[in-house]
Amino acid sequence: MSVMMLITMVLCFALTVSVAVSIGLAAILGIQVSGINMLISVKEMFSSINKFPLAAIPFFILAGNLMETGGISRRLVEFAKSIVGGVQGGLPMTCVLTCMIFAAVSGSSVATTFAVGAILIPALIKHGYPTPYAAALQATSAELGVIIPPSIPMILYGVSAEVSIGELFIAGFGPGFLISGALMLFVYIYCRYKGWGKNDGDGRLRFLPATRQAGWALMMPVIILGGIYGGIFTPTEASAVAVFYALLVGGVVYRELNFKNLAAILRKSVLSSAVIMFIIANAGLFAFLITRAGVPAAIGTYLESVLQSPAMFLLGVNAALFLIGMFIETSAAIIVLAPILAPVAIHFGIDPVHFGLIMVVNLALGMITPPFGVNLFAACTVAKISLDRIIGQLVPFVLVILACLMVITYVPSISLTLRDLVYAK
């Protein structure tokens, strides 16, 4: 049954059937082969999405879209530009820094790509950067949307592996800052080597005026993250607070939100949320069937026999996740694989929170690698170019993220030091 399900899913991928439908068809075929009552599919799909922490997903998506339309994103860009925009290559550095700040609220890399890319991709092109480079940079920087907390994939991992979402969030800061710093250093050196961005400082605001202009926008991550770690509200409740604050600032303070564009924002957010929830429902049914067939236990036993040390296990898992992330959507991959791999990681003495960060960072790479990188499609849509044109510019960015992933994997303190300080027993 499991082999037939896997073959069906891969075949559907090859035929360019959507990820959610591919997983669902494979699961239904598995039910038919095993003789299970079809009604179990309804029950398991409903159970997969009937979890309170998952309510954060549509709220964070809506908050990101409200920030894009309500003027919050533009002011965050001006603030970031006032900090790093005065040096050669400052505009690409501004892109990375803005995505890092925006990620502290949105929880979604696709929302970050559209919200920040709509402003910075045209600005980068105007300052003489090649369009493929601008799109590749934006797609890569937006990956921080799922690494800097709050993060939708972290919520999914926490639910799937039964790990504290609060601990995952606080552990995400170390990897997020590492990747942000590495990307900014790389683009600075690369732009100096290429001779790009000598006039990046033109038109930027000074730090204090930019800070005053972005004051309300900058308060948003402070309120959201401060509320979570201060025990005022849970990560799920924080998502609703983010929506309320984005509505208040965009509609009342900046006055750039109105009923006309609010309808379009709600429609866009509902469609995005429905896609993710449909993937989660189908992946939950798939995971139920392979667990019932004993696949997780078999994989665990195999990995324990072949990979004799934690270091070898992590290396093997990273290689597998990198390949899987290229073909399977991040949310679906986490829901299916986290219940399988997390117990094995614990057996090897690996902290489940640390392992969760490894999974999220690795699978986030799938968002910027062909053929199904969602960030690439979003960035290409904003830049109005075809996917094949940005591949050459994308390779160095992928190598930088891979180098950071290896550091995160084999230096657990990057993820766990802050977690241990905050959640000290």
C-alpha cells in the first residue's frame, strides 16, 4: 500500500498535478487498496485541521496582506534603508533587513515576497541592478519569513511533533539572525565585486526621520513578540492581534486601507489560507495511512541501523530534506515527515526543538529551488520575468543558505541558547 501511494504521488507530481491533490489521490488509493472504510478519510482530514494552533495560519496571512496594502511595508523599507542603504550595495542589504523585520509579524515567506518585493524589486531595477538578480535576492530574503518567528511552518512542526510552539519561536531567532547576517555580508561583497549600487544612498531618509515615520510599523513586531514571550497571549492569539493592529494602523493612522481594497485583501487571504489548509488536510490523511502501515517505525529502525551517529543522521536527513523540499510544499512535507523523523532524532539525543529548526530551515530552501519554489514564482510575478532567467543568479544565494544550514545543524547552541535562557527551569 505504501509503495503504491508513493508511486501515485510521484506520478501526479510528474504530471504537474497540484501538491494537495497529488497527496489526496495517493491517500484515497491507499484506502481503497487496504480495504478501509472511505468515511475514515473525512474523519482524518477534519482531525488534521481541527487544531487550535492552526487558526494562526489564516490570521498571519491576512496580517501580511494588510501590511502590504496599508503602508506598513513601505515604511519598514524606508527604515531599513536608513540603516544600511548608505553603502555600496545598500539597497540589496535593505531588502534582506526589511524581510527580517517583516518576518517578525507575517509568518509567511510568500506574503513577505509580495509585500516587500512590490516595493524593492522595482527600486533595485531602477538603481541599475539586473532584473534576475533583484528577483533572486527578493525570493531568497523572503525565506526569512518562515525562519524569524512567528512562523507558520514552526506552528505546523509544533503541532505535528508535539513540541512547544513558544520554544520553537524563541529558538528561531538565532538561525534567523545568522542567515540575515550572512546574506547581507554576501550581497555587500558581491555588489562591490560587480561594481553595482554605487548610488544606492540616493533619496534615503536619515535614521531619525525614518524611525519617526515607521514608528507605528516598528511597534507591530514589538507588540506581537513581546506579547507572546511576556505570557500575555499565545502564538495563535498573537495572530489575531497582528490583524487588529495592521487594520488599526493601516486604516486609522496611515489611512491607506479602505473598504474597497479591504475586500480584495480578504479574498486574497482566504484563497491563500484555503490552499494551505487543503494541503494540511490531505497530508494528515496521508500521514495517518503510512503510520497505520508501520512506515515510520520501519524508517526509524532502518535509520538507526544505517546511520550510527547523530552527526551521520543529521547529514542524511539534511540531504533527504533538501531533495524533498524541491518537490513537495513545505507545509505538507513538515506534516508528513515531522511525526516520522522527530522520534528518531530524539532517539539519537537531538533536542526536538533544534531538530525542528533544522527541518524548517532546510525545507524553506525548497521555496527558492526549482521546480516548485513558491517564492520564485512570487518574485518572478512581481519582476515580470520567467523562472529560467533567475536560476543563474539564484545559485550563490542557495549556497549561502546551505552553509548557514550546516552551521545551524552542527552548532545547536545557535538555536538553543536563547531558548534555554528564556525557558530556564
